[in-house]
Amino acid sequence: MLSGSAKPSAGIIASAAIAILGSLASMAFGALMAATGLAAGTSAAPGAPGQPLPSAAVIAIMASFYLAFGVWGAASAVGLLRRRNWARICFLIFGGLLAFFAFSAAAGSLIVALALPGTIPPNVPPGLVRGVAVAFILISLICLSIAIWWLVYFNRSNVKAEFGTGTVASQPRQFPLTVSIVAWLLIGGGVINGIQMLFSYPLVLFGIVLRGWAAGLALALFAAVSVSAGIGLLKKRIEAHSLAVGYFVFGLLNVVSYLVLPGSFDRMQELVRETQSNQALPVNAMSPIMVVGMLTSIIGMSALLWFLIKARRPFIDACRSIARTSG
């Protein structure tokens, strides 16, 4: 057991400080978004007919996520300073999420730096746009470096020992950490699909645009499958692994279809333009940004699929071991 008076290592203290600062920024941004959404909801006229997702609702959802992540991060930082192992696992999850989003932000900012300066109004200096994009790229690369540091640092055996896991560090993990991370991502994604279903959000499946009840039914099905797979993985159900793999394969093929099926990308672009608030993005800048988004989705889902497949045998062994123990 750890001594209650032992001081956390410098890496743990630095990680907690970074997380607290990021959590405060996330909660502040969430509160600002909530205030903006409240002001917009009380002053704006009713939305136009057929608008799939009111802007106030989008702002409320995003604000809730920012606030929730801020609270989660702050609680995990406190737990990290108290050297709770669940907090170490949370930081591994943060590292994975931060790596994905930082890479996506860096790629998107690079496209902005290359594509948008030719589409902006004449009174806006192109150098300003490129300068802002470069600043975002640098910030994203810093965040990516922090994410990689957390993923490596909190998996080191000497760091695990600070959290009371040193005595079992040489033993195989009873349950793969990557499976737990993927399970929570599936549950979170299912919740997002369920929220989109409530607002009849349109979507494109293999080049076919679904609207109204058809889109709601598809989103409800996706939400049910995603949440069921995530909960099943956490409950050590072997069949849940196959369900999760099938779900990611379906999503991966669907995104690939946007790029390879004739007319699919154009329909997706038209749908994005239709739902875009106030047409803030220039039409000729939309295509490269969408391509980057799709490629990022392909990379992200492929990585999750690879982790799941790689962890299949340890996951099955853990499920059978737990079943024998409980039996």
C-alpha cells in the first residue's frame, strides 16, 4: 500500500495541473456557450420549417458536453493527486481522446491554411487567415504531444506502482484497458445518436439521404446497437465484442462510400450546406474540409477496430476467467 504522506511525482503533479487548467477552460467555455444559447433562444424568431436541428439545441448539447468534460477532468485531476488508480485510467482515456481530436484539429487547420485564403472576402488579409490557422496547428500539436506523453507515462510500471498497482504490474491484465475505453466511446456515441434522433437529424447511408422518420429510425437503431455493444463489453459479454466490431465495420464502410460511390459525396455536401448555420463556410472551401473530416473518421474508426481485434483474445480469456470464478 502507498504511504499517505508520500508526495506524488513531478509528472503526476504536472499532469493534474494541466488537467485542472483545461477543465476550468472547458467549463468556462461551456458556461459561455450556455449563456449564448439562452440569449439566442430568447431573442431569435422561431426557426424555419424543415430546419433539422435548432441552433439553440445544438448550443445546449455542446455546452453540456463541455461542462461534463470539465467536471470529469477536474475530478480526475484531484483523484490523480490522491493517486487513485481510476484517475490514472481516466488520464489514459483523456490521452486517447485528446490525441484523436488534436490530430483532427491540426489536419483541419492545415486545410484552412491552404484552402480558405483564396475564398475569403477581399477586405480580409490572407496572411491573417494563415496566421490564425498556423496558431491553431501549433496549439493542436502541443495538445497532441501532451496526449502522447500521458499515454506513455501512465502506462509505465514505476508510475503504476505509485497508484498501488505495482504488485500486480508483472501479471497479465484481467481485462484489456483498450476494450474499456472503446466501450465508453460506444456508449457516448450511442447517446449522441439518441439526441440527434430527437431532432430528426438527416443522415446519409451509402449515398442514400434519409430524412424524417426514416432518419430517426436509423439513428435509434444505431444508438441501440452502440449502447448495447458498449454495455456488453463492460459486462464481459463475448458476443458484445462481435457486435462492436460489426458496428465499426459498418460505420467505416459507410464513410468510405462517401468517397467512392458516384454522387454520394455531392449529396453529403449538399446536406451539410443545407444544415449549415447562416452559410458561414464558403461553398468552395467546404469540399477539402469535408474530405479531411471523412479521412479523419476513417483513421479513427480503423484505429478503434484494430484495437478491438487485437484485444479479442485477451478479452475472451478474461470473460471466461471471470465466468469460471463466478461459477
